[in-house]
Amino acid sequence: MNVGNRDSGELFLFLQDKINTLRFDYRYFKTVYFLQYRQKMYSKDELKQLKKEFWEGFGLFCENLPRFKYKKKRWILYNTKIKGVEMKFDASREGAFVILELNHSNESKRLEMLTMLEKYKSVFDSYFPDAMWEILFVKPCGTSVSRIYKQKKGIDIHRKEQWQEFYPFLSREMSMLEKAFNELKELLKEQLDS
């Protein structure tokens, strides 16, 4: 029936029915969206357990990588043999991060190290392309650092179903960062010691 052929009473009932249908559709959409994307609040202990499970899962993922098949040691991370230079993984609600952190307590030394790394930016770009270079980053604990990092956005450590997106990104990007670092390691040591 055409809307123009209805009297005011029928039109009112027709419109009311459509509005109720839209309200129901909106409430249904809102409920489904909320249930699908709500963010669970974790207690401190639950969050600690969640992160423990995540990193144990990452360890198991790495055990199956051909690179680590017969090796006990996996990643360089804190063992760079250069004071104030560390490589780190981070997984959070903001995504996955692979980081080369310059955390020397002396700010001028830290900036000198960053300047040296910038000289060899082409090496980083060949192994670790599209990395972000951050001169000053203040960590949650208040410490100032410089860092070179890559981030994968759109994934959340609180969603276990997304962990399989974290693991390949973290392992692939850390492998590439380590290759870049190993190529520059001796040059950096020489320049820092002189």
C-alpha cells in the first residue's frame, strides 16, 4: 500500500511499526557489537596470567621455527654487548611492537648512539623497512629512551583469538631487526669505544 493512500491513523501505525523495527535493529546491532567487541576488565592477577600464557605461547611458536630447531638461545634481546642498547618485544592493547631501545642513562650518550645509527639508516631500511625512529619516548615508569621500532596495530593482547597474528609479526620483525643490528654491531662498538 502506498503511503500517500493511507489516512492519518494508518500512517501513524505504519510509521510507529517502522520506528519500532528500527529501534529493535539498532538494539540488536548494539548488543551484538558490544558482545563481540567488549573489553573484558582483568584483575592484576588475571592480567599477569594472561601475559604469562601469551609469552609461553610465543615460546612454543618459536620452537617450531626452522631458525631455532637445534639452538638453545633464541633472541639477542638484552645481550647486545653494547651498554644502553636492547632489543625488545612488546604486546599490548595497542598492538605488537618490535623495538631497538637506546636506554643509556646519560642523555648525550643516548643521542650520540642514535645519531650513529641514523648514519647507517640505509642498513636498517634494507632489513627493517618502514621502522619508526623516536628520539624521545617516555616509558610508563618515567624513564626517557630513544627507540627504533615497528608496530602492528589493530590487534589486542586481551583477545586470545588474535594471538596468532602477534606471533608471526614478532618473530619475523625481530629476525630482521637482529640482522640489521648484527651488521652494524662491530661498527657501533668501535665508534662508541673511541
